Amino acid sequence: MRRIMFATALFALSLSACANAGDDNTAARAAASRAAASANEAASEAQRAIDILRSSTAELCQGESTAAERIMTARQAGIAMSTVMAAATKQGEPYVGMVRAAYDTPRLSTDSAKELVQGEFRDTAYSACLKRWEF
């Protein structure tokens, strides 16, 4: 997306240079000026789309990290993997992968250790989601 915006800006700049060229071809300068304005508008629209995508990505990753924390909470509570996996398969990936990863982690005995591993699992899922949707 950044490449598109760079190319659009470069195109607008070159059209602007054409519009400001020294010859007296008024029609060509006007056309170049309109094209530059159109390219600038397209670049603005692309930036708005990027902003919306980033916001949506943050919301998606927040949801995934909350699910990861709940999966690890179930793991640490001793709920059978088959029970958690049945719910996860209805949602698909990445939830199935989260169940596998959570059940690869041993059950811990103290509440503080459980809370620590749940938080780490949640944050790892959030980071992985951001990387997956990075652009």
C-alpha cells in the first residue's frame, strides 16, 4: 500500500511539473493540473483506507488475544482439550492453533503462575495477529 501511495505521489509531482512547464500549451497544463489533483485525491483516499484497515486490525487482534486468554484460562482450569477444541473448530484458525499451543503448555499449580501464563499467552497472540496482518 505504501508503494501505491509513493507511486501516486510521484505521478502527481511529475504531472505538476508538466503543468508548470515553460511552454504556452494551456490545454496540456490544465489537463496535467487536473490529473495531479486527481492523483492527490486518490492518495488521500488510499490513506483513509489504510487508517480504516489499521483500526480494523487492532479490533481483530484484540478479539483474538481475548480468545487466547480464555483458552489458556480453560487449559489452566483443567478443562479437557477436546471440549475447548470443539468450540475452537467452529471458529477455525487461528483458534484451533491457539488450543494446540495452550495445551502444549503444562498446567501450573499457583494462581499467580496461572495468571502470568494467561497474560503472556494473550500478549503473544496479539503480537502474532499484528504480524500476520502487517502491511
